[in-house]
Amino acid sequence: MKLKYFLAASILMLGAGSICAQQSAGSLVNTIKERMTFSGYAQAGYTSLWYPDGKEMYNYNTFDVKRIVLRVDAAITDKWSIAYFADFGKGYTTLELYTTYKATPEFGIRLGQFKTAYTIENQLSPATIETITCGSAITNFLAAGDGSDPLMGAQSGRDIGIEVYGDLSNDVLSYRLGVVNGQGINRVDASLQKTLMGSLTLRPFENLSFTGSFMSGKTLAKEDLTIPFYEVETDDLYDRLRWSVGGMFRSKYFDLRSEYLYGKDDNRVTDGFYVTGVARLFKNIDLIASYDYMDLYRLNKFYNVTAGLQYWFYPKCRLQVQYAMMDLKGPQNTSHAIMTQVQVGF
């Protein structure tokens, strides 16, 4: 009889323990679901490019997968969070990995790898930026976005460091101020020098903003620079200065963004500007137009003109068709491109 009571008590205890374990596991899963968010997008398309070579025009065309991006945000507490951002489109690249502590709306601190504060356009995601080329040539060059700057290479406009930031007077004024390595993404600093960066944004009205930004410091020329480039060679420590001023206007019917950018590498100056507009023609259909100009090291001047349409067929999903003309000192050096891109996001 005692054995029966003992077995019954054991079964009850095991059952209760199992229920408690299930409840604990369930609570853990629910907590993770509540505190973690996942988002991402993929972009693929087709490009046909006509470019001059002497007196002949040649065509190059290709299908390509531009980006496959996953973002994970985890809220450790109400004020402390971690963000992870990676691209799987062409191999694996960690784009961003940082932790943030937001004590108040007026003050927060971020540590890790993230986008630098330089330029308005550099802050925009490829999932929202209007042009298939992912921004202007001048932004991509001076912010080390696409590798067109041979001294820096392709750094996706990001770096490793620490910054403080915040919004003042109910978001009328926002600031960022930080220190980064100055070498770009996924690279430890190869020198004792650091780069100071910052931005200040004023929003006098809800749909209008003005932003100024800068970067300044000594930077080591990238390791695989194989030939001398305007007196800077591989592993040379050179002065790198950047600043920009610009503004954005957003409304129900159209958006407009423009910015002037200036950069100096040792004694070589590069500057330029861009103007990009979006007009909403019909429901979910936008007309895109963009013009950008760059004076490269005071040696080469060229401009790009882009025009096209985009159709948002689902939230974060769109189809884009665009024409681009790139001119370098006259019609003998003019290239033309027709580009299409499909984006699927969640």
C-alpha cells in the first residue's frame, strides 16, 4: 500500500516538474519573441551597359544578385539593445554589430561597427534609397561606400568605434558625435590614429530637415593598393577630411533630397553634389529622377543622370526600371545603362 502511495506521489511530482519546465520554456520562448525582431531584404536585377572604347561603343549586360540582407535587433532591457546586420549576397559580410544604451531620448551611446555619421545619403538603407546604383557617385566615393576610392576600398560607409547621440527639443535637433578607427568595416586599426566624426540635424518642420556632417583624422591607405595614387601609396598615413551640408523634404506627393560634399586626401580635393527627387504618380508608383556631379581630385569632372519608375507591389517589395547616363568630359566618354531591380523584403 505504501508503495502505491509512493509511486502516485512520484508521478505527481514528475508531472508538476514537467509542467513547470514546460511553463519555463514557454516563458523563455515568449520573452525571446517579444525582445527580438527580424527583418531583411533581397535585391536582384539586370543591367545592360553601353560604354565607349575609342570610337566604338561596346555593350556589357548581366543578371546579378546585389544583396541578401538579414537584420536582427535584440532588446536586452528597455534601454539596452544589440543589433546585428549581415549581407549574404556575395559571400558573407558582417555589416553592423553594435550595442546601444539609450539612457534618455537626449542621450545614448553606441559601441561597435555601424554607419558613420558622414552625409545624409549614407544613412539611407539600400532597401529604401531610390536609385538602383544605391546613391550618388560623390557619396559613394567620399563615404567609402562602393570601393571607388582606391585609398579606402569598399567599406559600405561603416566603421568601428564609439559614439554618443540623441534627440533634443522633441526631435527638433539631433546630434551624433563619435570616434572610429577610420579604416572601415571588419578591420582593426593599423595605426595609433583615430577619426573624429559627427553630424547635426535641424528639423524646423515635421517634413523638412537640414543636416551638416564631418569626418576628420589620419588614415592608413588600404593594404592592397598596388600602385602609387597621387603621391599616396600602400600603408601611407594620410590626412582624410570630409564634410557635407544638405537637406531633405518629404510630403505626401513628392520627396526631395540634396547635399553638397567636400573631401580632402592630403592635398587632393574632391567635391560635388547631388539632387534626388521622387514624385508619386499613382498609387504605389513613383517617378525617380537624380542628378549628381563630382570633381575628382580637381583632375576629372563628371556627372550622372538617372531617371525611372518604381512600383511598390507589397510593403518593402518593389520593382524598379531606370535609365542612367554617365558623362566624363564630353560625348566621347558618355556611357548609358538600362537597369532593372526586384526587391523582396520583410
